[in-house]
Amino acid sequence: MISPNLSATFYLISGILFILALRGLSSPETSRTGNLFGIIGMLIAIIVTFLSVGNFSISLIYVLIFLLLGGAAGAFIAFKIPMTAMPELVAGFHSLVGLAAVFVAIAAFLDPEAFGLGLPLNIKLASLIEMSIGAAVGAVTFSGSVIAFLKLRGIMSGSPIVFKGQHFLNLFLGLSIIVLIYFLCQTQLPTLFWTVVILSFLIGAMLIIPIGGADMPVVISMLNSYSGWAAAGIGFTLENTALIITGALVGSSGAILSYIMCKSMNRSFFNVILGGFGGDSDSDKKESSKEQKPVKSGNAEDAAFLMKNAASVIIVPGYGMAVAQAQHALKEMVDKLKKKDIKVSYAIHPVAGRMPGHMNVLLAEANVPYDEVFELDDINNDFANSDVAFVIGANDVTNPIAKTDPKSPIFGMPVLDVEKCKSVLFVKRSLSPGYAGVDNELFYKDNTLMLFADAKKMTEDIVKNLD
Amino acid sequence: MEIDPFIFRLSIFILSIFVGYYVVWSVTPSLHTPLMSVTNAISSVIIVGAIIAALASSDIGKIETSNIFGFLAIVLAAINIFGGFLVTQRMLQMYKKKKKNKK
């Protein structure tokens, strides 16, 4: 058994190691060391907890068994999961953190003595507030993440579910939780505590169902943030520095990512939260889709010819590429182009994919060196000097209407200036609009050649024609 | 009058938010997915609370409801810790500079 002062010092050390873990991510070179710091920090925290509890009875064996059971399951998932499924995985993991926070809060409520928080039904006021907040935020994280997981997995429809009075119901639920926590502090009644937990589960689900599939990058980042605040809430309850530091780090990290995602879609955070975007009730869509405009379409041979004669090519990948699993074929195509001394780079929009940085991971998986992959701001000026833009599986993020039509729902969203290229190759199954439900003007431009096919199939055909 | 320890914890919390703010802005956008999976892994340090809850006992050998919640939380957090760190490692491994490309 070690003294509380010593264990607190060790918790501080693991907190600092967690900061270094995030700091390492500032460049791919240092990131692996950073991850190692994170693992060491976690080890320290767990070992110190065992030593400070000092209960080496039979239960310790059970704890280790449960730890290894969970660990084995986690390791299995980590090795099996395809990179295209990262968004679901992260949503699923968030739900686990949320539920773990709820369980720890419940355990602390049932047996406050174990945590030094007072006696059952006579818990210290501050601790009671902290544990109810931790439980409530944890429950919201859990049910919200479960809904996000179901939507990303396609088990639940990605279209927003909206009904009348939704916002009032959410407001009512939110206020009830606050009022119930107030009365819980007055009376210490277990029933009130359980009601708070149940209502929080409910509101978590209610908050996510009206948000459409296209907004998932924001939702995931937001739930990331929530899971951090839940951990911090529990950290205050347990008076544990490692948890408080980590909670604050994760909370602010998720909040920053949500902000970046919202900004990349030119939408306010509240606009996303209140939901309803990405439905099919947009009037603009019906208007524009009625006109039949001429489209130039081509085949793999034409595309290969255009690229062979280009000096520079910019690839614009989007979620469609991930769905078609075309990243490996794409890499093969790029290798062939490079052998012909054609300069190739990749342009990634911040909201390409279903979570922040998703495209980068998929390209990295296909062995694309990260220094050929550029962010929107770094590459947008290069389109004007390039010969061919190869758009594969992206749509809304290339739509020039975002710069020209103030009536468009995506007006103001930063987009890739693909149309400035000498020619644009657009791989797409059909002319259907993207998630935002807006027709893409790019389809009808003179310098655009549409390649109607599955992204993977088309890329493979181009590869054949490049020889 | 003595300062409530809560204020100290609050200070740590607020300062950590600032640290998090600056550290996360310096994360390169291409590593945002690993950032999410690693933050997820480290927030599972909540396992500390789960272990305390699981090992606490007023009577030796008797399992209370709170212990059960502790054990359940251990499993959930352990899935996250192993899964989170390993999947992050797997992703970061892909960002290694490849030498074989210089053919």
C-alpha cells in the first residue's frame, strides 16, 4: 500500500505522459513515440491504483481476469477492423467510455465509503454533484454514440429523424435532469439518481437522431469531447489528477475537432446540433435537377490518354473512394503515372470521409507517402497550374456553387477549386447529387469529363490503359 | 481560511484545458483520426475508478452490487485501452516513410 501523496504524484506523471502522447501527433515522425508515452502513462495509472488500494485478496485475480478479457476483445477488434470502418469503431469506443463512466459513478453512489466520499445516503455534497454530472454526461455519451454507431454502420438510416416538438422535448429533458440533480442533492434519494441516469440515456439518443449522415464528422468529434467531459466529471468525484487532466485534454480536443469540422462545412455548431440537414426537403434540389444539361462522358481510355499527356495531376479522393475500396487501385494508377514523370499530388478536404482525417488514413493504408497528401489550404492554388484533376468519390467538396450561389445550402463552404484545372475527370456512378442534396455544376463544365462507373472498376481500367 | 482542495483540482482542470487547446491545434490534420482513437484510449484511464470500485469491500468475500458495476466498467475500459492504443499504433505504422517507393 502506497501513500496517497505518492500515488497522486504518479497520477500526475501519467497525466503528463498523456499530454506528450497528444503532442507527439504534431508530426507522423514523432507520433509513434507519442503513442508509447500514452501506453506507459496508462500502465503507471493502473499499477499505482492496484498498489494504492492494496487489496491483494482473491478479488485481485478476478480484476486481472476481467482486465485481460476486455483487453483481448479490444486487441482482437483493433487488428481485425478495416480502415474504412474507423468512424464506426471510434463511435463504438466512445460509447464504451461513456458507459464505463456511468458504471463507475453508480458504484461510487452505491458505495461512497470505498472512494472516501462519505456514507451511503449521506454523500458529501460536492461529490454528489460531481458524480451525478459524470453519470449524466457519461450516459449521454453512451446512447449518443450508440446511435452514431448504428447510423455509420448503416443499421439505422442516415437520414435525420425529426418530429414536431423535438427541441422542446429535449429542452424539457435537459431541464428535468438539472432539477432532479438539485433535488438529489437535497434528499440523497437513490430513485432520483437512477432517474437522472435514465433520462440522460434518453436525451443522448434524442440529440443524435435528428442529425443527418453528412454531419457525422461533427457528431463523432462532439461525442469525443463529451467522453472527455464525462471522464473529467468522474475525475473530480474520485479526486484523481490523471482523470481530470485526461478529461480536460480529451474534452478540448473533441471540441476543437468539432469546430474545425463545422468551419469546413461553413455551418454553425448549433445548426448541426439542431439537426435536419441532409434530408430531401431542399427546394433548390428539385429546381435544378429538372433541367437537362449536356454532360460530356468518357471511358477509361479517354481518361488514361488525358493523364498520360499531362504534366501534373491532382487526385481528389472522397468517401466514395473508401466505399468502393478503390485506394489500392488508385495507388497503382499513381505509380504508373509517376513512372512517366508526371507530378501527382493528393488534395484532401477536411470533411472528406466520415470523420476528421479519415481520407489520410485510407491513403496511408494504401502506402501513399504522407508528403504527397495536401490539405485544402496548401493545395488550392495549385489547381490553376495543373493539367488534370481526378475526382474520385468526392462531390460536394468540389462544387463551385459554394462560391457563387448565395441561395445554395452549401454557400460559403470552403471547396477545392477543381474547376480551375485544364481538365477534370470525375469518377461517379451517376449524376445524382451528394449528401447536401445539391446538384454539382462541375458536371456540366466544358472541361469536365464524367467517367460513369464504380470507382474501383474505373481506376483498374485506367491502369490497364496506361501501359 | 484554508483553501478547499476542490479549487486545486479545478485549477488543474482549467489549466489542462488550455494545455489541450494548444497541443491539439498543433496536431497535423492528417493525423486527426489517430488523434481521436488515442484520446479515446487515454480517456479510458477511468479504469482507475473501476478498479477501486471492484476491489472495495466492506465484508471480505462478499460481492456487493457496487463491485459488480466496478467489474463491468473494468471490462469496458479494458476493451478501449487495448483497442484504442493498438488501433492507433496500427494506423501510425502506416504513416512510416516508405523507402521501397523510390524505384
